[in-house]
Amino acid sequence: MSKLAELATEGKVYGVDHSEASVGSTARTNARQIAAGRVDVRLASVSDLPFADDTFDLVTAVETHFWWPQLPSDIREVRRVLKPAGLLMIAAEIYKGAGTLLSRLAEEHSGRTGMTLLSADEHRQLFTDTGYSDVQVLERREKTWICAMGRKPRSSAAQVKG
């Protein structure tokens, strides 16, 4: 988070995690930036984010969305806290069809682990179905990663409810 705060010279970087241990570790690692008011880390779930509607310009999730408890509604919850035209960007090295040993094992055991693994096309469909516009999915199989991005529509009339 400190690196993000250094890159984002204006504004503030927020982090959310459902694990007390992770929040504590992140708070210790980012103590200087937290004291300076540049970073805020909170114990919360993506299913019920502790932020007002239309708060953020950008939300990122790296190697986490496949663990979210209710992926479509959680993606909608992120859309709620994005400002109009705000961007959600999720990235992962584990995804359906990646072809790596780790991805194949994750796919094979997803029923037992609770992971929701999506292909590139399924990521695109998820963003579209949950009301995002300008959806892009970048897949770099040779580097074994995927990045899905979408914007909250500028007009609330264009948003999908539910």
C-alpha cells in the first residue's frame, strides 16, 4: 500500500481485508503512511464495504477476487463505491484455462477450496452482467496472468440493479 500511496501523490489509499491478521500486518507495514494520513486499512468484507456510494476513482483487487464469497454481488458492491466513470481492475495469476500447474490444481480442487475461477470470457461476462461499461480483459498466457477492467457507468440509468 505504501508503494501505491507514493504513486498516488494526491488522495488516499484504502485497503480492506476480512482477516484481522492481514489488517494488523498491513497496518504495521504501512505505519508511516497511516500516520501521515495517506493510507487507511480496515477490517471489512467486500460484500459490505464500509464506504459511501461514489467514493473511489479506482478499486483494485490483486489475487483476491476468486475468494470473494458472492462474486457477482461483491462486484456490484465495488461498483457502488466507485464514482461515476470509476475503474475496477482485478488481476490474478490463477484463473480458469491459464494452463499452469497451480491453476490446474486450483481448478481441480475449487469445489473443496471455495475458489471461483473464471476464464477470460467469464471475467468479461461477469463485468458486463454486473453493470460495468468499457469492459476489457487482458490475458497474457505466456506470463500467466489475467487482468479484467471495467468502469462504473457515468449515468445511474445505465447501471444494472441487484
